[in-house]
Amino acid sequence: MPLMLKKVLIIFIGLSIVALAGCGTKVSRKDVDETIDLSGSWNDTDSRMVSRTMINDMLNQRWLRNYTRKNRKPPTVIVGRIRNLSHEHINVNTFVADIERAMINSGEVEFVASRDERGDIREERKDQDLHATEKTRKAMGQEIGADFMLKGTINTVIDSLKKTQLRYYQVDLTLISLANNRKVWLGQKKIKKLVEGSNLRY
């Protein structure tokens, strides 16, 4: 192989190695409660903050004191459908999980499984009827009915000009009595983000 060709090949290999090294993935661990905004979109921080704020407000309103005093027990709550009506993809399941965690950890209300979860549990009870001992099997028809259902929506409004974007999120939650469809609490939380950059998503 000619000397000149060898030099060119060596230089090419060297540049390729440098380029590959520069394209390597760098990963660093972060605290899960640390606020990190990369794109300006809805993220885990928004989900935690909104759920905690709204559930704290819900549990500090008069409806809870009135129900507990009248019935001498805490109310039983179930989370219904939370609809994402925003312009972007939002994982509603993680938001619902944050809501459920905030309610359960408060100790102010009792909580029952969702419709999807109940299906799995009922299948397990059916299986126990056939295979578990009489002493340990759990009987059908012993479920606790919810007193209230929590429903809600997530909406967004986007205002953009050139490389600047204002993102406005509004979360509305409603607590409804299953006995008479009466709305006992209306909650609303708003988030406003100013995003600046050349790679904005609409």
C-alpha cells in the first residue's frame, strides 16, 4: 500500500474514532423530586405538583367535614376518567397515580379500586372459589361501594411568536356524589410556562 494512502487511512480512522466518541451517550442520575424542564411540555414535576395541590384543596373543604360528621366515617372515593384534551400527549395514568397516592396518604378518605383493577380482583375471587380453602377464600359481593367519584380534564392554550412560546395548562377536577350526582367540590389548577428556543413543538 502506498505511503500516502496509509497516511490518509490512518487519519480517516482517527477522525472516525473521535466522531464516535463524541456521539456517545452520557447519563447522569437525578433526584426524582428535582425540577427539570427540557421541552416545556407537561412533565413529572407538573403531575406531582398539580395532584398534591388539588387534593390538598379538596380535603380541606367543607364537604369532607360535613360528610364525616353526618356519617361518622370517612368517605370512600374512586377516581373516574381524567381526559386529556390538550394539544400534546400526556400520560394520564401517571397523573391518576399521583392523585390516588395523594388521597390515600392523606388518611382523610378511603379509596377503592378502579374499574380496570376491579376486573382483575373479581377474576381472582372466582379462581379462589374453585381452588382456595373455605377458610381463606374471599366471598363475592363484599366490595365497598364508593361514595364519590373524582373526574376531570387537562386542557392547554398555546400562544407563539417566532422563537417564543407561552404554554398554558389548566386542570379541572370535579368530585361528584354517586348517591345523587351532586357536585361537592370543583378544583382548578393552572400552570403557565414561557418557552424560548429554536426547536419549539406545537
